[in-house]
Amino acid sequence: MRVRSIGFSTTLCTYLRNPRTLHLFISTRRYSHFDMSVVNKSVHPFDKSRLDALLNRRFFYAPAFEIYGGVAGLYDYGPPGSSLQANIMAEWRKHFIIEDHMLELDTTIMTPAPVFETSGHVARFADWMVKDTKTGDVLRADHLVKNVLEARLAGDREARGLAAQPKDDEKDKKRKKKAKTVVVQLADEVVKEFESILAQLDNYSGPEIGELCRKYDIRNPDTDNEVGEPQQFNLMFASSIGPTGQHPGYLRPETAQGHFLNFSRLLEFNNGRVPFASAQIGRSFRNEISPRAGLLRVREFTMGEIEHFVDPEDKSHEKFREVRDTVLSLLDRHVQVSGSTQITQMTIGEAVDKGIVANETLGYFLVRINLFLIKIGINPKRLRFRQHMANEMAHYAADCWDAEIENATGWTECVGCADRAAYDLSVHSARTGQPLVVRQALKEPIVTEREVPEFNKKVVGKTYGRDAGLLQKAVGEMDESQLTKLKGELAQGQATISAEGKEFAITPNLLTIERKTFKQSIREFTPNVIEPSFGFGRILYTLLEHSFWCREQDIERGVLSLPPVVAPTKVLIVPLSAKEEFNPLVQEVSTKLRKAGIFSRVDDSNTSIGKRYARNDELGTPFGVTLDFASVQNRTMTLRERDTTDQLIGPIDDVITVLTELVQGIIDWPAACKRLPAYDGVQAVD
């Protein structure tokens, strides 16, 4: 028997040669002091260039059509990026669709023009852009103002000695549409003005942004040329359906319209009852003006949308009591309009009670969004919910909150949660003549009385001829009080009605008004819609930023601390050697992991184990198992945790059981350390 030893005494090695004492040693080597907090992930400041290099090197994503020069705003995901996004979406389905019994849809991308004409997207789904007056370069207006004012504030802070001079590396020199920081101290009142503008920038209209450009001499950062007046640019990609070109269409900018147009079928599927929710994951397209922020602003993207249909008279939620004590970071519209970005920590119950969040259903989804983002690895300290101000509200929304996540570019909207009221169903119903309503049997019939006008059509037709229709329409549009007044006038013998500039003399032989009793057993209403909308590309990128750090002892060793639930690969299998004698055991472990539902990869390259682990730390692989000569003989293997690099050891089946529970989130690493002994680099072999 021989002992593979790292840093152990001769006495200990002798002790381990005996299988009984070896078993005793392993069974007693437990972590009694394990603490994840000992891993210092912030010793090195975040360096975006290092993260970008890692993501490019490991092919998380890359510009599409790269060998043809690429197209701005279009990206391809590589193997780890595709797996990461798929895992995020799988967790999304569990967290939302399965948890709340939602009805899943998959609707078409290509959409006939009348749909978006009716929904208002053709007229109003637009951003403001400005053009360089000399070169014709196009810039998104609000982003231009933001970049220039932020650069001026950064220069002011440096002039006051409040910030260090940024590095002027080659990548920064090549970056376009980014205002240069000039070290100039601003007057205190100007600083306050700029901060106030930035706090409520989303609330400015196009003409107001144009006024800001003139007032503060905001120019194209690339050329220092003036820019023209803001113009609206519709963000939808236009197309045509069929060979004739007579059926215009659009690539959808959201999946929502597919839900609304299938509402009647969904309602029937749900046995005619509300509330209920439908959900969908799919591709959407937006022709962004200047997509220059990587995955944060793209022209083609995957989104997940939920449409929760609810009674407009009852927006309570049956599960709200389960979440009402959850504390959220809120930035409401009143704070923003005052020029501040101060976040308030508040329970969702208090926010709903005070009317800050409009209703329980909206509040419930804000909490569920918060829990989902934290579950997949978003730092809760860099997550907030910001309420839309009046001018930035979408044309269909009655209220809207964005889940914004902080990253290197600032706060970025990753999830929107809007109360769309009855807008969409109402406009589509009016356009098509199809009733998109709920018919609900009343427990107690409602008895009402109202005045009912009845024309003597034969006499009216003879008296007024073609104008008879105008008269009937005018009376039909009268409310209860107007009909009561008209009834009184007719009782006096005659009344006069004006319609479209014409006057009609009415007598009782032309029109009678009687009070009738009506019994209503069915209530008919158009449901309101609460809509959470997720941009998976933005979520994925911010997750990568939040997960990235460098080893304290070596800044060149980057790590992505992705949670096991979303990590592209869950387990790395590392055979000590590529010799054939390892193959059966490697295949056995791989098969057992696969049967346990755990995605693993084998790395049997010739590089050292340390380099193989370092490579997979960059891929976010949370666990690794090492198979060595002792594994072949003793049927044991070591289990390594990515962040701490600590290792445990145990029989293969025991390690796989622990791994399964770790990946499924049943236990965490400290709990695993109580199940398996620590591995300190020693195993006895013949």
C-alpha cells in the first residue's frame, strides 16, 4: 500500500496505511468551522474589461455575423451562455408558471399590421432621437443627455478631489457615443440642476429634451457638433406577409398581444373564471436607435411575459397575505419628480395600504419578481423597484414599476410590472366586434329601473325622412338625467332636440319615454391585466456582472459565482490521468450524475488539475469531482466547491447523493460539510 500525501508527517502516513484507521480518519475529518464569509470576493475592485475578456474567451456570447463585420444589437450565445439562459428560463417556469398554475402559450412572432395599429404600437411605440447637424449621425436623445451630464458631474467630482482619475485605456478610446470626462468644477446650483434632471430624465418629453440640449449646449460626444431637434422613431421592424406585399406586418416588439387575442379561448380553458394568468417565453424585436451596451440594449431578444387577468372591481390576490411582510427597495414617482433617487425600504403590505403600489395583485408580483431575481443570483443590495413617472408611462399602462438592477452602466430596467387596466382587450374588441369579456353569474340578481325611450318609427320616418337617424342617435346617447328631463318636457306637449346643428321638434306621438324595471342575473365586464415582463438577456448579463470576482491571491484568476440552479454546467469530472484504466470509472460517475438529472462535463485534458479547475471557475461550474488512482481502488472521490476551493471526500455514491441535493438546492455547502469529511490531500492506495 502507498499513500498519496501532500504535506503530511510520516507518522500520519503510516497511520493511514491501515484501512481501518484510514476509515476512522476519514469519518472524523469534518468541517466544524466552515464559513462562506471567509471568501473575500471584493478584495479586487470590479473590472468590466476583465469580465468582458472572460465572457469572450469562454464564448458566453459574441457579436452575430462577426466574420462579416457584425451588426449592432445582434448577438449569438455560445454553449455556456445558451445553457445559462436556458437554466434561467427553466427556473422562471418553475417559479411563476408552475407555482401559480399559469396557462402557457407560444404565439407567433410575425403579426399583421392591424393588430399593432389597434394596440397603439404603430402610432406610439417610439423613442426620441437626435441627429448630428453636420454628419447626420443618429443618437438616442435621452441617452445623449444622460451621458453628457454624467460626464460633467464626474469631472466636477474629480475637480473637487472626490473621485480618482479613470484609466484611459485603448478600449475606452475606441468606445463611441460616450462623453469624455473633462475635469472642471461646476457651481453648486448647476450640480443640483444636473442631478435633478438625471433623477427624472425618463419623465421628459421630446421637446423638453431638445430644450435641455440647447440650454446646456449638449453636443454629439464624437464630433462636438450640435444636434437637431428630437424626432420620434418607431421601434418596430416592418415587414410584409405573402408575395404580393399587400398584407403589411411587423415583427412583434412584445409577446403580449398574442395573449390578448387568445383571451376568449384562455377564458374558456379556465372554465370561464377569473382571475387567471397566461405566460409565454418567446423572441421579440425592437429596432433600437443606438444599441451600444452589449446585451443590455439589443434588437432581438428573448422575453418572458405574464398576463394576469383580474376583475377590475377586485384586484386583491389570494396569496398576498403570504408576501405582505416582504421588504422591498422602492423608488416611487413622487420622490423622482422632486429630483431625488432616495430608495425607501418598505414592506409590500405597507406600500399597498398607503396606495404607493396600486393593488394587491401588482404588489404580489413585485415580491415574486424580487424573490426570483435573488434566487438566480442577483445581489439584493443592487436591486430596486422604480415607479414610472407620468410622461414615461407606456400608452397602455395605468401604473408601472420596473425592477432595476445596478451594473457597471448604472441602474438598468430588467423587469417591468405594469397594470395595463382594460386597454388592450377593449381596443381589440372595439376594432373586431368580438366581445373580449367575462360573463359572471351573480349570486343575487340586481334589480334596476331606468327610463327607456321608444320611437314611433313610422311617424318619425315620415316627419324627418333621412334625418330620422340623427334624431334617434341623439336620444339613444342621452343619460338617465337627460331622459328624465326630456320626459317632463314631452308631458307638457312638446320638446326640442338639437343634433349636428339641426333642431327637431318632438311630440308625444313621435316619442314616448317609460320607466321600466330590469333584472340582471349576469354581470359582464372587461378584465384588467397585470403584466410582469422579463428581458432575459439583461437579467443574464447583470447576473454575470454580480457573479464575477477575482481570486485574492491572483487577480488573473476570474470566477463566476453562479448559483447551482442556473450554472451552465453543474459538475466538472476531473480524472487525474487520461489513462484507459480511468475510463470505466469516469463513465460510471458521468452516467450516475446524468441519471440524477445533473449536467456534467469531463475534462481529461493534459493540463494540471489546478488549471482545469480554474478554467471551469471562469465558466461558473459550482462543483468538481476528482478521480485518482485511489478512486479506482477504494471507490472514493473528492468533491470541490468553486468559491472556497475546499474539498470533501467520500464513497462515490455518497458524494453523488450530496451533489444531487446541492444542485437541487436542498442543502448548501456548509450542510454538505457535515455530511462528508474534509479532504486534505491524502488517500491510501496499494
